[in-house]
Amino acid sequence: MSLFACVATLVLSAGPASSEVLEDLDAHPWHPAPAAASSTETAVRPAPTAPVVAPVPPIAAAPVAPKPPVAPGGTWQLQLGALQNPEAAAAEKKRLEKILGAGTVEILVDGGTHRLRYGRFASKAEAEQARASLKARNIDGFPAPRP
């Protein structure tokens, strides 16, 4: 006889016989749980033992000041990129500064976005002129008001 057959025989013979199970069920029949008390019945319930805790007031968030609108003659910049990863933004800044000159590109962080900005221009028209000269160097961007 194989090992599997020996184990199967032992397992099957170890349990109670089917006649024993039927006798046990007849001696101890299953009964459903008692029904829940109806609303017309009054039940006395013990007082809760857990201490009552006062509700915690919500934490007030710091007010967020809206960004001031940019005046028509305000400062403009060229946005050359926007990246989520700060390391990638620093690497792109380094690459752009090799082409444009050191110290000309800055990173503005707004939430999780790192915006690469170039220059400061008095008007959008001046920013557009600078954009045209950057296109000659294969760098593209768009005018954006400086926050």
C-alpha cells in the first residue's frame, strides 16, 4: 500500500462514524437565536462603562492667501520647463545654464512642481522677443508672469 493510501485511511478512520454524528444531532438539535426585542418591549440596559470623551474640535487650517494679480506692467519670465522630481529639475537647470550662462535660470517650487524660469522682463512683449532669441539656441519656453 502506498504512503498516500495509508495516510488517507488513517485520516478517514480517525473521525466519528456517521451514525455517531446523527445521534449527536438528534440529542442536541439546532435552535435559532432568540429574536431581538421589539420596540414595544422595554428592556433595561446597563449604563455604559466606558468614559464619555468630549469631541475634539477640528484643527483650523492656516488661511491661504490668494496670489496677487500681476499688474499689466509687472515682471515677466520665460518658463522653460516644469518637473515633479527635484533632482531632475536641478539637472535640467544645470544643462540650461551651460547654454544660457550661470545664474540665469531659477527654480520656483509651487506645490510639488519645480518650474524652471529664465530672465526678468518688464513686459510680455519683451519676454516674447527673448523667446525668439532662445529658439535660435533650440530652447523653447513661454512667457509667464513672475509670482
